Amino acid sequence: MIQRKSKREIEMMAEAGKLLAEVHKELAKLIKPGVTTKQIDQFVEKYLAEHGATPEQKGYNGYKYATCASINDEICHGFPRDEALKNGDIVTIDMVVNLNGGLADSAWTYAVGDVDEKTERFLNVTKTSLYKGIEQAQVGNRIGDIGHAIQQYAEAEGYAVVRDFTGHGIGPSIHEAPHIPHYGLPGKGTRLKEGMAITIEPMLNEGSWHSKMDDNNWTARTVDGERSAQFEHTIIITQDGPLILTEQES
Ligand code: MF3
Ligand code: CO
């Protein structure tokens, strides 16, 4: 069943989203060559605790960390670890914040140190694809409209859209119905209704869209070793258009 949120629920999720956006703005300053994803994870956990929030991913289906940290060819659900990030790497930090029961989910890919133009273009296109999807998250549109907008744009720019992981409904738990694929056909799928809370989180690959699973049964990576990037927001479908709960106002 697809839940529609009450005004009160949306307010609580918005508070969580605002805090999550603040965390990402802190990470943008913190992430540099030499920093480890374990240190990033510990920073997030401490920051959330200081702001009265908890990392919802920790303990979810046995997941052990506050964040997912996916480096270069890792698509998603990378484990934070004691390996220093290197100049030119890209790293996606994904987390779900629980603030007084309100949830918000947002992932962002960061360039580590100085990256070349090819990398900058890859990150820009991936971020823009998220906003192309959000534009379609309108009352009366269908889920396929979101995926179609993302896929059409991303593929025209020369990138592939990951199929094995999707956006999702969110609240009261991390993953609720419906799935929000980042590919698809316009006019197909469930109709979007006022009050739905969903994530849109396109993962684009420089090579093939196919993924393989690591032995840890969590981390997905590209089959060809090419890189993957991801940007994610939590949004509410409203009569006035999509309301982004996790926006990082510069
Ligand atoms: N934001 C992540 C997602 O939607 C949350 C994954 S839950 C975790 O895929 F436990 F894997 F972290
Ligand atoms: Co998500």
C-alpha cells in the first residue's frame, strides 16, 4: 500500500531533511584526499547525536554503519572503511536521518581533491538527471514519467542508468512502496498523488549499467570497473509541485 503523509508527518520529515542537508554541507568541507570513509561515518554519527537525531541505516537489515560510502566503481552500499580517499576519487555518501521519527534520505557524490573535466561533467550530468526526475514528480503524472526523464537525458549525455536499484517510498520505514525506477516509459506505472513521500536517486555509470554484488552481500559495483555516481533527494508530491526536503541551499 502506498501511504500518503499527513501535514504533521511531512513537517517531521522536513525537519529531518533540513538536518540531513546540513550534514552534506559539512561533508563537502570535510572530504579531502587522506580522509577515510570511516572518519566520515564517525563524523556523521557524532553530528547527528549532537542534533538529537539517529542514523536510521545502522541496524537496518543488519547494516552496521551510519552511512554508505561508495568509491569510484562502487555503485551503492559501500562500507565505510580505513582506506584514505585519494586525489581524483569520487565518493558517494548516502544516509537516512531519523529525527523524532521523521525520516529523510539523501545521497551525494563528492569529488575528492582535484578532478578532471571528464569527472566534473559526469557528476554534473548525474546531478542534473536527479532534477529532471524531480520535475516530473507532479500530482497526476505517473512513476514512469520520472524514470523516462532521467533515462532520456542521461543516455543522451552518454551514460548508463543502473537498473538494479531504485528510488522508493519512505516513512515510517526506509523502504516503502512504491519502487521508483530511474528508467522507464512515459505515462506508465502508478499515478502520483498528493502526500506521497518518495526518494529519487539516480545512479549513472560511465560504462555498462550492469552491476555485480560483492561477497559482503551489500556492496554493488560496476561489472566493467568504470565509475558510478549518484545524487538523491527525498521529496513530497504536493499540489504546488515537488517539495524537496533535503535541498542544500548553497
Ligand atoms: N539510502 C539507501 C538506499 O535507499 C539506504 C540503504 S539502507 C542501508 O538504498 F542499510 F543499506 F544502508
Ligand atoms: Co534511498
